[in-house]
Amino acid sequence: MNLCLYRLLLPAVVSVILTAPVSALTPAETKSSRTKSTPSASGKIVVASDQPEFNAMLAAYGDEQLRQFQSVFSLRPEDLYLLRIQWVRSEEHVWDLIPFVFQEKLCFQLIIQCPDKIDQKKLDVFLARVFFHCLAESGKNPGAGRNLKKLPSWVPEGYVLWRSLNDPSPPTHTLRSLILNEGFPTPSLFLTADSNYDVYSPSQKDALQWLWFRSLMQVPKGAALLEGFLRDLPNPTEKWAFYFLKSYKPTFEDLNQLDRWWNLQAVYLTDIVAADSMPPAQVETELKKLLLFPGKTPGTVFPLEELIAQDAPRLSRDLVNEKKSRLNALVSRASPSFATVLITYRDLLDDLAQGRKPSPALLEALSGRRLQLVAYQQQVSDYMNWYIVTQTPADQELFRRAILSYRELESLRAPEKTTEHTPLSIRAAP
């Protein structure tokens, strides 16, 4: 096939690949043992195997992945000189990425050995690794034998998950389980060593890397900040925290602020403070009313804790059922964290109806947890307000204008005292 005809047919080939299932990257059975090389349309990717048709498909797929990467990051055409992908049919599963220098340009060879079907997710991650390495080494003379930078695994893996994940429900469910079981990590998971992931299952690791990468890309100028971090890394190192904070200094002043921001992403993603859930403070108000019970003297009511302390008679089944019904209605409107507390109270009422008293330690723990959830919601709201006003460029300008307007009103204020309460008046100090 001549080059002109190949270029004419390439768009159709790419369209087929992008709409085809993973089996599109499955080589056909062949008896030929001759290895042939096929370049992509961009000339950046060459695929070598004994199947020319498969080579063309894989080269076109690699070109499309490169195009998508360049739509997000500023990878220049000269940053990637050549990627050679060699596929060998083998009973073993081996993936090996080898950097090399050709004509003083950084190149890569990806050797894939597998029996038949190529793992598309794994291929995407290796392609992303190549692209991010080229981005990190951009503008530098590779030099023969120079070690490549050690990139955190969340960079290529998180990128692939971020680009390919259409339904956020599975990772969100996984993250919610981690948070509710107090297994949610700090940012140090991503900024110290890849071995930190060993304590997490594959699905947990994917969910965490997806959320981390997704959240970083939502930061103002997220792609540019990530590029700066990768370019600043020395060769090689796994002490990423220092260089990360250096690159993200406009957004995160220190690890404490980074930790607050990270927890904020988890809170809002997993609906612990959801927009469609009743705020914890409101749930607490409703729960206090619900946990009032009639005392021995007619017309008196007591909170549940006082009622138990006074050795009150066993609660009637009708009263318990009525309270449980109201609790169930409240559970459906509360956030997942507060719903757990409400369900515990519901079970506690069943015990009281059967004459079993809860331990003081349980009651104290429930009260403490309620206060903690309300206080945490306030901290999240305060931090969100601070972040929006001070860290978002558009809101920074609005905030600046509001301050200037306030100062203008302050300077125009009449010298005499006034107590008038109109929207634009400024009340004088007594």
C-alpha cells in the first residue's frame, strides 16, 4: 500500500478502532514468522509484528491516544521522537518499556509478549507512561545512558482512569466504603513511594488514583501545574512531596492545606456532605426533637439519655414504632455518615422496648459522633467558602470588588451616628 492511499484510509481505520471492542486489538492467527514494521500516520509510532493489518490498527490507535493526550497537555511534536511497539506471540505475559537515544533524541521501545488478546487498559497505561516521560524530559538533552525520572504511578494510571471512566459510580462506592471505615488515606500516599498502595486492593487503588488525578485536573490551571511538577523532578527520586508543593505553591501552601483540600474532594464526591442530603446541623435538630420522650409525670418530656438515667419504665411498642418510623424517614434524607448514627438509635429503641438498657459508653459515643459530624460540616463549609473566594480567579476579582465597594461606602459615610438598617447603610460604632 502506498503512503497516499494509507493516509486516505487511516481516518476510517481509526474510527473502527475507537468504536470497536477490545477484541479489535487482538491479532489474528497466522503462520507467517516474518516481522514487518508499520509506521503510523504521524510517523511517531511504529508497530512491528508478523501481521501488517494488525500493525496498522495498533499504530492508528497509538496515534489517537497521542492526539487525545496533546489535547490536554502541551506535549510538542518534537518531544516524542519515536515509539516502537513490538508484539510477539508467546504463552508468557511480558510487558517491557525500554528507553533509548537515537540521534540525540529520546525514543522508546515497548515489547509486548502475550498469547493473543492485548490488554487494552495496560496498553493505555504504557502509552501514557511514554507520553508523560516525554513531557517530563521536554527540552532536555537525553544523553546516552542517562536515567529517566521516576514518575509516580498515579500519573499515567490516574490519567487513563480519568480519560476512560464514564461511570463514576463504582469508584465512588469504593471510596465511600473507605471513608466510612476510616481507611481513607492522606495525600502522602501519592507523594512518597508507590509501595504505599500495597495495602489496598486493585479496585481501591484505581478509585484513589482516579479521584486524586481528577481532583488535580479540576484545580485552576491543573494541567499546567502537573506539567511543572513533572519537569521539576530530579533524576531519579521517589521523594515527590517537596517538588509537588513547589509546583503547586499557588494553590497549596503546605501539606496541611493539601490535606484539607484532599478530604474536601472525598467529602463532596462521596455525598457525605451531599447537595441533595439534609445538612448535618438540620439532621441534628430533627434528631433532638425525635429523641424526646414523655416522663413519668404527665406533660413532661425528657431527652433519651435523661430518660434512661431516671430508670423510666419500659417504652411501649407503639411509641417505639412511631419513633422508628420517623427515624427511617430521617435516614433517607441524611448523609451516609449521619445515617449510620440514626440506624444505631433505631436499633437502640428496639432494645429499650424489650427492657434492655444501652451502655453509657454507647450513648456517649453516639453524642460525640453527632457533634463531630456537625462540626466537620461547618469546617468543610468554611473551607469551601475560603477556597472559592481566595483561590478561584473569577471569585477573587468579585471579592476584591466587594471589598473596594465596602471601603468606598465607608469613606462616604456621614460623620454623625446612624442606626438605620438599609441594605447599603453602615451602622456606626456606638
